Amino acid sequence: MTPQVATSEELLAPISPEIELCYQTFGDPQDEPLLLVMGLGGPMTWWDPELCAQLAREGFYVVRYDNRDVGRSSRATGHVRRRDLARAMFGRRARAPYSMADLAQDAFGLLDHTGIDSAHVVGVSMGGMIAQTMAIARPERVRSLTSIMSTTGRRSVGRSHPSLIPALLARRGQDRESYIEGSVAMWRLIGSPRFPAPEDRLRTRAGETYDRGVSRAGVLRQMMAIATQPDRTLALARISAPTLVMHGLADRLVHVSGGRATAAAVPGARATFVEGWGHDLPAALHPTFTTAIRRNADRAR
């Protein structure tokens, strides 16, 4: 019989006068803290509760949260025009309402609020960029780093397939059903060809995401933070935390070259590349994620 995992209610953490982050925990607070950082436009619920429970059963105290501009966390300010974002995506200079460093500071603020001095940090996509930034900025607070389907910020690696750009910049309907239809269509474009998600699961998750709160202006602000992020390649060479890089060979949103470049930049990094895995977290790979994250964390002992 699978043991039950203690799960907290969703809570709010005041990070600054302007920002509150919604978060939730799984497992025993006496276990090793593990911070899960989600990617672009993704609420913490995109970290599947069963994956969080699996990680808790491996001896982690799991913390997942909504980034600013997502879900039940605070909305930032600042307007991003799509034409300015498009220019930034193609390397033109642009001003972002906030940076990857600001998002990393949010995560440190959440650790402060929960009384966690240091944690194992796992980030996916934009969350991987945040996690890398955390390990560079405050190495004493990152016990181990796992960067999943992410990249270094260097423009020559990790690029999205050109066919995805129109879908990323497209205007979508404001109502719930339009959001669900658009979400399902996007996941069909970027999901795993070898591990396809059932249609009903995609629809359920999209509906849950919409109901938690969707900010299209917030997604554009996050996209601008990604488009204007610095090249971390040289700084990644300073990371001393045990580092794991995981990436799918079928990822069309962040090309696998981003994962390869990350692994090459961090001394002693280990890498796992999976055939047929796209830009999602398929349930079929949950045991793979859990085992790999546990083994990487063990290297910090």
C-alpha cells in the first residue's frame, strides 16, 4: 500500500510590498527541502501532485509555487507590446518589466518565508533558467541543481522551432473554452510524441489553470524576461552544486542544444537525454524524474 503524504493547504508568502507568492508543500518539514520552479505561464499545479508525492516519499520536503504573474500569486505591472516582444525574441534590444534575477529573488524570498536556509532546486523550462540564476547568485542556498528542458540564455542554443513563434505570439480568446482549446492545441504542438497526454487530461488541466487565474499580460511579461535574459554560460562555470540536466530529444519549444550547452557549461554536470520526450512532464517519466533528482541530491551529501 502506498504511504500517504502530508500535503498543506495553499498558502500566501509575502515576498515584497508588491509581490505575494502562492505555494504548497508535500511531505515532512524535517526532510530535505526541494523547491520546484515552474516555467512560462505555468501554475504550480503543472507539477503533478503525484510527482510531488513521489518526491516526498523519496525523502524530500517538497515546495511548489506560482511564479509572479501566474495562478494565485500577485500580478506585476508593466505593459509589453507584442511587437516589442517579437523584436526581443530576434535579438533586438528591449526593456523588460522584470528580469530572471527578479524571479530568482522571488524564489529566495519564498525560502526565507518558509524558514529554509538552502534547498535542492529543480526548475523546468523558464523555471530552469530561474534555478540556474539562483545557483549562480546565491550558491550557499542551492544544495543541488536540476535544470529540466531549459537553456543557458545564449541565443545560438535552445531556440524554439520557428513554426512555434506565431502560436506563442497569437492573441487568444478571453473565455474559458477558448483558453482550453488554445491550450490543448499548444500542448499538441510541443508535447511528447512518444508519451502523448490523453485529451481529457489536457482539457482538465487547462480548465484548472484557467480557474486558478490566467493573466495574458503576465505571460507576456514572463516572455519578455526570457527574451531579454543574459547569456549565463560563463557564470554557469562557477556553479559548485551537483548539477543534473534533463532534456527531451523531441523538444520543439527549447531545442535540446540548450540542455547540452547547460551540461557543458557546469563543471561536473550530469545529463540525461530522452528519446521521444518533448516539452512537458509526462506521467510515464515521473519515475525517471524522481530517481534522477534523488540521485543528484545525494551527490550533495
